[in-house]
Amino acid sequence: MHYQYRSDSSGTNIKQLHFECIKYTPEGIVTLGGRESSIPGNFDLFVKDTGIGISKEEQAVLFSRFTQIDNLKQGVGLGLAISHSLAQLLGSKIHVISKKGKGSEFYLSFSFSKPNTTSNFRHIAKIPRR
């Protein structure tokens, strides 16, 4: 498989979420994607997995520093805390939907405005020619 990520903070964040999902999905599928959010004016980047899932209790502390839901995995419990901090710096929100034993879905929601193609076209049409 081949993966490409942007070198800025948004790319770093989605890469971190992707690696976390792979780490906790010993078998199954990890999906990366994007979509227009159910929240008007937002766009979601997401990482979904069919891994071990996260209980409601674990979700409450999931984005805290030095927190691991499975102490048998490599790491110190900073990955999702860093993702949460990066999301805040980007003006984004991060949230998880998960059920123990059923996998997890992580969403980064970004605010955006759709381009007005009519006004863009008018703007382009007004470019003087030499």
C-alpha cells in the first residue's frame, strides 16, 4: 500500500490517526476518507477501522496525555493527545464514534465555505488581456 500525507499540520494529524487505527486493528480494514459533514459548512476527514473499539469510559479520557487503552501496545499514550491539540490549532474539532469490539471512527471537522462558481467565473472573466 502507498499513502501520501500533506506536510502541514492537517496531514500530520490525519497520519497520526491513521497509525493509531492500524495499531489497534490486528485484522480487518482501515479506511481514510473525506466528505461533506452533516454539519452545514463543515468538511470531515475521517479514519475508520474494524479494530478493537473503545468503550464509553475509555472515550472519556482518550485524548488525555499519557493515556492508553491497551497497555500492551507500544507507545506512551501521546498520539491522540497530540492529534487533539493539532486539531485545536487548526481550528478543527476531533471526535470519535466507537463501540467496544466493533471498531472506531475518528473525524476531523473543518469549517469551509463552498466556492461560488458564478462569482469566480466573473472574476476570471475580468482579468485584462495583454
